[in-house]
Amino acid sequence: MRNILVVTLLAMVMSACQTPPEAMRAGEAGVVMTSALHESVVRYDSQLQATLTKQLMQLEDAGESAGFDNAAGEQASRAAGQHRSLALIAQLRESSDLSRRDVELGRARSLAAQQLRERLTAPLAKPNDKLNASTNAFAQFTSELSDQERARIAFEFARGLYREVKADQPATTSPLTAVNGNAAAKP
Amino acid sequence: MRQSSRLALCIAMVVSCSACGNLYMHSDQREEQAKQLEESWDGVQLDDYFSSWKTRRADYTAAMLHAVEERQRAAEVAMRAALVGTCVAAGDNSLARLIDERQRSYIKQSCKTSACSDEMLHNVRTLADAESKIATDRSDQEVLRLHLRALGVRAPTCAGLNAALGEAKDQDVVDALNALNGQCLQAASAERDAEAVRTWLKTTAASEWTTWSKISEERKRQKEAERTAAESLAAYKSALAAYQQAVDHAAATRETGVHLTEATDKLREALTAIAGNEQAIADAAQLRIARIDAVLAGLGGNRGEGEPTSGKAAALLFNRVVVAASDQAAASLSAPSLTLKRDLDQQQFAQAERLLTFRRAKIALLDQQLRYELNELTGLLNGSSHLATVDPAFSQVRLDDVMAGTLPREPRDSVSTCRETVPFHVPTDVRSAVFAATNNLLRSVGRDHSEVARVEVLLTSLDNERWSAEQEAYLERHITVIDALVGQTAMFGRGGQRYTDYANPVQALLLLFIGKGVN
């Protein structure tokens, strides 16, 4: 009976040190997968940031161009006051009124543009920190493995599960940030 | 005998405690690690992150549309200002020159070759003339029909004219019907001219006009995709059936030789052929989902949702080909693995459907853009046509003077290059033609071009949305897999045999042992 108890306790102690291979594989898979996800999120984020920066410049160009045309219109319509053409002058006065109103609103508009820029470029709460924490948490489950064993599991994983996910990886460069990409609106 | 039974019991317990995968000892440290893993993974909220970006993209598009509207209005204001002091048709800045320049720059911008520019200008002008003529003829027809009603007879349509002429007796009615007939014939002739140009635009110009050629390419791609989708899906089904046969054969003969390898390679080829074809991808994914559902139903309907994936089964399953294996082979895999595979296929199906919707939306937007471009160009050409009717004596007169209806007796300033020594009275038809041409130019610069520019913004936004949707779907596939891995790892961390599970049996054994000692 004493032998039984000793052997039982010994087995329990031995087994407590063991991690089933499946859990190790899942842990290593988790490390690979969360790291890959992290990289992809960073890429996605930087591409969208680049696109947005480019688009905001186009937006400012459009605004400046409108301001320039408005100013030109207003100046010319003042000169037009000397002429007698009632219909055209009426049209120009209307334009001039609109233009003047735009100038009056100019400050408010530029403030709104600035607010929009600030809102659109404010740092987003990215999931990167939590992803790093998940990668580290997965890694704890494989801490008993040697580097060689980890590499082997990662390789097997890459051949199977990761390849399945990678199969549908789309082009990583946004068409709007690509050189000679789709030109934005040319109003 | 007693010794050997003790030994057997020992071995059994060792095996049960350590060798069997599920019977490992629980560890508080592992449990804490599992808790940390679940907490950190719960904090990864990609949906919120994606939706923040979506809101930003929508905000930008709204701001850009507003800017486009403002810019076009400002361009119209600037054009109005530019028209002050210009002549009707003479000089570098005349109304006629401004219209002509805008037409040419528009054609140059929209056409791929200079040959297209000249021919396009000629043909769109013909179209504009024909459409203008049709509108005038229809308006004249309505006047004649009013006249016929005033004469007390029914006003016929163009198709019913012959019958009405046969019945008419009164000479006034016959004259009115003949006049109506003349208008109908002219309108029909103009309609034929317009139709000929429209056909030319659809065929010859389709490859030369930038927007038209984009539409043609998109449509061609869509038709090609529809055709190849059917073909590649049929090839996939056939390769799938051949693979299943090879698997069954291998299972029966216990031989996994060349036959199975060839079938696997062919199935892979069929899958590669599908890549990039959204329709085929969606169809193939649906096929796999149906197959997995059938296998799951065979397993007793237990889809094992929420359960972790077996690593071994997952490693096997995450080759797409494996799902094509025989039902027996698939059934040997665990239900949760199949559920995970099903989730991935479901995501792939939804993504393919989304991409198809983007493609259709792009064609619809390009169609709109083309319509607005032709509107703008036709408007400019109509402006030219109006000016062509103006008496050349007025070509060197200031535009604002023509619009005012009277002309100054003496020159007012030295800036204007227009001559002001022409008739002192401006006929109504000249005024109205100049007004119409001016309005056409202003509408082209303002409203018409604003619509073209608006669609361009929407097309850019659509491209951006499509790219983002592709990226997000790709990231979501990672999430689906990681979800399963977290579940599996966390279950392991929380599980295992606890010392407390053994406390009572051990205590009972100790009591027996003590009792035996006492006795």
C-alpha cells in the first residue's frame, strides 16, 4: 500500500511538470498568429494614414482653389459695377454676395477644416499593446520548449494553418497611395 | 501474485496520471497564465478599430464632396466675372472662345488620342444638334396640336398622322396636319442622326473615351469572370470527386501512392484557378460549407461551438484540400475543428460577395460619370450652336451690352477690345441666343462639372473602401484562428487534475492503511 501511494505521488509530481504537446502547439501557433496579426494591423494602419494624409492635402487644395476663385470673382464683380448690363450685373452681384459671404465665413471654414484635420489625424486606440500582451501570454505556454523545437512547430504551423490564412492575403499597398495610383477627384 | 497486482495498479495510476493527454496535473501558475491570455485577447477589439477608420473615411468623403460643391460654385463665380467686358465672339476672351476652349480641353482630358478628340467633337456636336433639334421639333409639334384642338379635332401622335389625314376634310385642319407631319419627319430624322452617333459612341468611341473604356473594361472583366466562374467551379467539382475516389481507394487498399498525390495536385490546381474570381470563390466556399455541414450532421449535429480546436485536427484541417477528403476521413476529425474551418469558409464566402457588390457599384458609378460628362459636353456644344445663330454683326459687341439690350453711343473705356459701333438695338433672338450660350457655359463650369467631380470623389472612396474591406477580411481570418487557439490554450491552463481531487481517495486509503496497522 505504501508503494502504491509513493508511486502515485511520484506520477502526480511528474505529470505536473508536463505540458501536453497539443497545448504547446497551440501556444506556439498563438505566438506566430498574434505576431502576424500585429504586423498586418501596423501595415493596415500605416497605409490608411498615408492615404488620409494624401487626401487631406487634396481637400486643402480644393478649398484653396475655391477661395482663390471666389476672391477673383468678387474683385471682378466689383469692377463690373461700372457696367450697365443689368442681367449680367444682377448675376454678378448675386455671385459677389455669395462670395462676400464666403469670405466672411472664411475664418469659420478654415477653423472647421482645421478641426476636421485634427479629428481625422488624432491617434486611434490601436489594439497593438493588447496584441503584444496576447503574444507574450501565448509564449508562456511554450517557455519550456527549446528554440529548435519552437522553430520546428512554427514551420509545421506555417505549412498548415498559417498558409490557410495567408492564402487570401490581398495587396498590401492601398491603390490611393500607390505611385501613379488612382488620382483623386480633380474638381 | 499480490506483488504483481500491486505493480499493475501502480502502472495503471502512473499512466492515468501522466501519459493520458487530459489527465495532467493542474497548475495555478498555468491557470494565471490562461487568465492573462484571455484578458489580453479580450482587449483586442478590432471591430471598434475598424469602425473608427470607417468613420474617418466617411468624414473625409463628406468633407471632400462639400469642397467639390464649393469649388464648382466658386469656379462659376470666377467664370461670370471673366465674362464681364468680353465680346460675344471676337477676341481671345470672347464668350465663343471660352466655350470653344472648354470644349477642347474637355475632349482632350477625356480622350486618349488626338484622333478621338476631333472625331469625338464632331460626333458629340452632331448629337447635341440632333437633340436640340428634336427638342425644338417636339415643342413645335405641341403648338400645332394645340392649334388642331382649337380647330375642334383630335390631335394625333406622329404614328397616327396618316389616319388623321385620311379623315380630315377641313382645309385648315389638313394644313395643320401637314405641318405636324413635317415636324414629325424632321424629328424622326434628327432621332436617327442622334441614334447613329450614340451607336458610334458605344462602339468606336468606347475604347477611346477614358470613362467609357473603363466601363467597357469593367464589364468585360465581369462577363469573363462570370464565364470562368462556371468553368472553374465545374473543374473544381470534378477534381473534388476524383480526389474523393482516390481517398476511398487509398482507404480500401491501404495504399497512398501516386494516384492520391496526382488527385491532390489536380485539386490544388483547380483551387488555384479559382483564385481572384470572386464568384467562383463564393461558390466553392459554399460548396465546402455544405460539405462540412453534412459531416457535422453526421457527427450528431454537435458543431461544438465555443469549444477549443484540437491542435492535431487543426493542423490537418488547415489544408483546404483535407475537407475534400472522404466523409469517413473528415468524420475522424473533431467537430470543433470542422466548425473553425466552416467559420473560415463562411468568412471567405461573405468577403467574395462583398467584392462582387463593390464591382457592381463601380460600374454603376462609372455609368453615372459618363452620363454627366456627356451632359456637360453636350451643354457646351449646345452653347456653340446658339452662338452660331447670332448675326455676325454682333460678334464684336460686348456681352453685357447685348444682354442689356441697348448699346452705348460712345466707347466707355479703353480696356475692352470690343468694337461698339454696331446697331443700337439688339434683337430679341440675339439676346436670347447669347443668354442661352452664357447659361450653358456657366452650367457646364458649375452644376454639370460638379456632378462629374462628385462621382470622381465617390469612385475614389469606393476604391478605398474596397481595399479596406479586403484588408479587414484578411485580419478577421487571423482573429477567427486566434480565437480558437486562445480557447484551446485557456482550457488547458484552467484544466488538469487538482490535488484536491485526490485528497478524499488518498485520505480513505490512509485510513485503511492505519486501520490495517491497528488490527
